[in-house]
Amino acid sequence: MGELMPQETDRKMMEILRILAERSEVLGAKTIAEELRRKGYDLGERAVRYHMRILDEKGFTERIGYAGRQITPEGIKELGKGLIYDQVDFIFSKFEDMMYQTTLNPKTGLGTVVVNTSTFYYDEQLMEIIEKIFKTEIAVSPYVKISTQSSSEGYENQMEMDTICGTTIDGMLLKSGIPVVPKYGGLVEVKNYVPRAFTELIAYKKTSMTPLEAFTDKEMTSVLEVVSEGNGDIPANFRLIPANSREEAIGLFNNLKKIGISGLLKIGKPGEPVLGIPVDKNMAGIAVIGGIAPLCAAKESGYEVNIKMAESTLEFSQMEPITTPKSLLKPVGPEKGEKVKFLLSKAWNLIHEVDFDPESHEGRVIVNVSYLKEEDFQEGLNIFDQVMASRPEYCTSKYYQIVPGPNGKKGLATVCSLTIDGILTKQGIASTPQYGGILETEGKSPRFIELTAYDGSSLDPHEIYLSKGLTSVGDSLKTGGRILASLKEIPYVARPEAMDVLEDVGDAGFSILKIGKPSELVYNAKVERYHVGIVAPGGLNPLAAIKETGIQVEAKAVETLMDISQMEEF
């Protein structure tokens, strides 16, 4: 029980920070205690004051006379990366909250909708791109709200654009009395203007970032190609409803379309797969275009656009159509049998094939293979060597290999951290990959600030973080930075034996950052009860350092197996 109390205290303090951030005003202990009770925390005014004093000491809040406290910039920063295990839960609850707040009446067009908020500097061509996508109906709705404000430099205009989020659809289903379960955000492949299947997915309940946010990088989507050629990938999300509510849902979509809201790609029949996602016979699946698609197109063109998903609600009457759309996409045809493949199913098969012996230093390991242009390779290799030499503990292993690549590129094979799961499994210790994450190394103790579950994603989380530029491995070589790391779990009864095995693994040239105690938070990440967390550095950290310098890196995690005898030692 003693171990649980600090976690519970931290969670309450994070909720206090959330309340202050949401209200954006000075609040007293009485108001905060009332808000906490609404969220299920039974905390009196005296206890709130106690927690507030701790937050004051940490610099996360400040007292404003006798009126109460307000959150500081440091508090806002802490809120974004504090209790990462809590943040994973919070993302889904945030969407549930937004669904509940949706009040739009599809008959009158009055009420609130959920919006994504995007900011960028005005550019005539950028606006033309955004309008072009809205015109093809590759969005939830053409209705937007645009506001302009002068930048701090005084000579540029910063635009803020609110676009209708697909979560509005979930809220409308809920308000109609239809139970709805948001499941995934991802990418849908379009061929000859026909949506074919989801190619990538992330589960809402399995990540600390909004699922579609993971796919907003310009390297991920190809909305412009869909518009110009009919082929490419567009953002979309997927939810489930009870099978017997399907006809009612169709009626709702028809009413929403009359007021300019749709984005519907497909609503399946009971038990019918929807764009490659299997559906239980008692449920029906619904796929809707991501409301951020027009902004993704702008990012594809090289413009800097900051997209915040499901940021807030807005009165629909305050929004206006940016254009008159005409559907470009053709209706979805019969399912072709494509199914989305989640990463962990591939990973388990590779894990099973690992037979590296930490005593003899022989056998096969799982490798990532990343490619660089030939003209960039030597410079990239120098950075790679620098990381391996100065921070070997941030690299999964001392083993690597230069391999030939396609189209004049050269590749670097590095050992994947899932190899550790394979080694432990071969020793009879059940090791389960749980999360790939971003580990912040500055400060007294490292901590995870992003986590995505392996069993809830079709992509390796580290590939996502690389594409979004979330690492700062170069900074971590001298001071503190953000590196890739993974969290795995083993049964707590196996901890003593696992420590012996991992000691041999370390002697064999592999790195383990931490082995937790039973049920202990490991670098701020939650571990299941009766389990122990193990944190290993990501095998792509040296490649992340290369990418941070501006060199193009095509990274492929959990790619294949390689015999250690075919690799070089650093």
C-alpha cells in the first residue's frame, strides 16, 4: 500500500493542474475541491491546499493574493508530460468528454461541435491548397472558423483555423442514444479514387498522443496525390456501434449531410469488415475521414502547420463554409480481404526466432534496417559512430552492420530492443513488449513523456516518433535530451532469474536502462500488478541523431532477423 500512495498523490496533483489549465483563471481551494469531486476525487479544501503548496514549491502553480492559484508556464509543460501512464488513459477520456459536450441539433443546425484547431502563418498558396481539399469533400465538413492575429514580430499574420473533428460524429451518435466506441485513428489507402483499406492504425486507448496526430507528418499522408491522381493515403478514424442501431445511424448521417457534416467513408453491415478492420457480428463499423485532412495537405506541401486534435468545442453557428464541396471519392466497393496487420503479431514471430545466446555470443537477433542516400552516408556514419562511442547505454547493442539499399541508398542494420524479449523468452521467462516511448533524460531521473502500445499500433512507435521529430538524441550526448526507449514486462516471480540473464546480456554488448521492482512505476510508466518493468534503449537512437541534423533517414523498425556473426562490433 505504501508504494501506491505517491502515485495517487501525483495523480491528484495532475488533476489540479488540469483544472487550472482548463479554466485559465485564478481558482481557490473550494472551487478546485468541487471540480475534483466532479472527477471522482474526494478531496477536501484542506487537502487541496496541501497539494497546492507542493505544486507552488515545484513552480507549477503560483499564488495570486488571497484569490487562489493559477498555473504557470512550467505547470503547463509538466501537464503535457507528467504522469505518462495517466496521459495514456487521459487521451481516451478526453474524447469521451468531447463527445459528451457535443450538442449540435442536426435539424436546426444549432449547438456545439468538436473542433480541431490549427495555426499557421498566412500564405495565399497555402490557403488555396486547404480550400482545394475542402472542395473535394475530403474532410468532415467545409465549415470552418478563421481568426487572424499579429505575430510578435509584427509583420506576419498568424492564422487560427477551427475545423470540425470526426469526434463530432461520435458525439452526435451518442446524443441520438446510440452507444459508440471510438476504436482507431489511422490511414486509409485510396486507389483510383476508391477508399480500399486501412493501412495503419493506432488504438485510442493505447497511446499518449491522439491517434491521428501520429499520422499528421508530411511523410505519412498523401492527400494531395489522392486529389491529383486518385491514389494515396488519407487520415481517417474508425468506431463501432451496435448492429441494431445501424439504420438509425444512417438516418443521422443523412440529416447531418443536409447541414454540411459527413466525411463518411463507409458504414458496414452487421459483422461486415470495414476497410480491412474485422467487426463482431453484433456490431457495425463506421469509417469517417479525418477532419484534419486539408491541413495534412498543407503540411505535405512543406508549410509549417501546428495541428491540435479535438482541442475544444465551438458553436456551429459561428462557423462558415470555406467552399462548396463536391465529392471526389467514389463509393467503397466490396471488401477485398485486406486486413490491417498490427505490429505485435509480426513482432511475436520474430521474437520466437531469436536464439542469441548471451554466454556464447552466438545466434540470431531482430534488427532494424534504415537507409540513407549514398551522398549522405559517410556523414551519417560519423554521427552514428559518435552516438555509439559517447553514449553506448542509449543504444540497444554494440552490434551493427552496413547493408546495401535500394535506388542508390546504403543501409544500417541495428539491433532492435525486442531482441531482449526473445532472449528472455528462450530462457523460459515470459517477456511481453508493452510500449515504445520517448524517454526524457534530463533532470534527476529519466521519465517517459510519450508512450504507444505495441499491441495497439500497426507501426512501430519509434518510427512514428522519428517521423514527427520528437527525439533530441544529439542533446542527450552532452546534457539531457529525448531518446527512444521501450518498456517490457515480466512476471515478478521471474525477476531474480531475469536479472542474472540480463547481466549476461549486458556483458554480451547489450544495454538495459532499468529493471524495476514488482508493480513499481518505471521511469513514470505504469506496470501491471504482479509484474516487473524492464526499460531498454531503442535501436534507432543513432539513426534519430542522424535525422536530427537534417539528413534524410528512411527507418524501418522490427524489420528482420540477422545472425550476430554477420554483424560488426563497435
